[in-house]
Amino acid sequence: MEDAETDCRAALKRLYAYLDGEVAGEDCSEIEAHLARCRPCLDEADFERELKRVIRRKCGETLPDGLADRVRARLRGMVEDG
Amino acid sequence: MGEDGRGRRRGRFEAEVLPQLGSLYGAALRLTRNPSEAEDLLQDTMLRAFEGYDGFASGTNLRAWLYRILTNSYISSYRKRMRRPQTVSADADEEFSLYDRLVDSGQTPEAQVIDRLPDSEVKDALESLPEQFRMAVLLADVEGFSYKEMAEIMDVELGTVMSRLHRGRKQLQRVLWEYARRRGLVDEAEPWKTPRRTVERP
Ligand SMILES: [Zn+2]
């Protein structure tokens, strides 16, 4: 099983870069091939991918009322002063 | 430049830049951790961006340029005012795996546990990270920037981007695990009971 474990280590080492869309070409195909045949790594990849989504969704902010107008007003004031 | 030229420039600036205000505000809030400081930072960023707008070559990366200005404004004017102590040590947690902890606690699907945390706690967890790590996770996971864009925004090498991001994510995972435990979403009564994978993590 040493070979399989070496494969897992190689896949997990590049998992974040892969999920971030930063692995291309042959390296990318290698990781995908490993995920296709290794359930534990696939589960871990799914978790990390979903966690990224959860963090993104939960950290969203909406602009407070009036802030866009206040920014515009400052810019206009600057144009008139300058 | 005459009155008309400046007016036209402002119009173009507003059309191109103001649609980014919402996401810039989110980043400003995560950095300053305070709504009124975030608004000040955003205003400063907009004024600096407007001043530098002529030097900004259209067709290049507007979003990355704006985030770089935001980051620099934060570092030069706001950071020194921040008093809240960093709650996570800078070198801990490199090996922490939230996934392993959740698998051990018998939670499936694992990411749903974190989804059950209130938004405010996830934001708080992110804000608890040391600034450089917080910035890396924010830019990659919340704002969706590429490593190359992050290197430009933070003005560091690609390798530094990757290492900050990795460490930031691990620290964030540890804080999220703590929050989930405190809320009783996971049970760590008998840790390490289930057989674990022993694959060494990067
Ligand atoms: Zn594997």
C-alpha cells in the first residue's frame, strides 16, 4: 500500500492549489485521476471545496444604507474643489 | 484639466469602480473589524483610487488594483490604530485538519456542521486570524482572487501567498472547530476513537 499512500500524499499536497484552480495541464489530470479512484481523498476534496463555499457565503456583506451616496458626494466634492 | 474633463473622468470612474464598493466594503470590514473604520477606509481607498485613476491603464486588472490600494491604505493609516490582540499564534496549527476532526466526531456531511454556525461566528473566526493570514484567506476564499493577483495585491512572492494561505486556512479551521464545539455541534468526548487515515498532510 506504500504506493497508494504516496499517491495520496502527492494529491493532498496539491489539493488546495487544485481547488483554487491553480493547477493546470498534466498535474491537474493526475490529481483528478487520483480523486477518481481514491474515495478518502475525494471525500476530503469535497469537504474542502464545500468549506470554501460556506466561508464565502457566510462572510458576504451588504453595503450599509447611504454609503454609496456618501462616497459619490466625497468624489464630487473633490472634483469641485480641485 | 478643465471642469468638463474632470467631470467626465469622475463619471467614468463612478461607472467602473462603484460597482466594486460592496465587495471592497466587506474586505474593509474584515480588516478593520469595525463598521465606522471600514467606511473611513473605503472612503480613503476611493479618493486614492480616483487620484491615481489616470495612471491606471484600462484593460488591466481593475479589481486587483483597487484591492491593492485598499490594502496599502489600511496598512498606512488604520493598522496602527487597531488594538485588538491577535488571538491565534503565528506558527501554531499547521497540521490541524478540521476534516479529520469532523470525521472523528461522526459528523456527515462534514461541511454542514460549519454551515450551522451563525454567519457572525464565521466572520469572527476569520477576523481572529493574524492580519497576513486573514488577508490571504479573505482574498482567496471570499473574493476569489488568483494566487498571481494576490501576489500583486499583497506585494509578495507567489510562494509567500501560498504559505500564508495554507497557514491561514489551517488556523481558521482550528477556530471554526472550537466554535462548533462550544456550540455543541460536535462532540469530542472520545477523540481518535475511529480509525484514521494516517496520510501525512502537507
Ligand atoms: Zn488518496
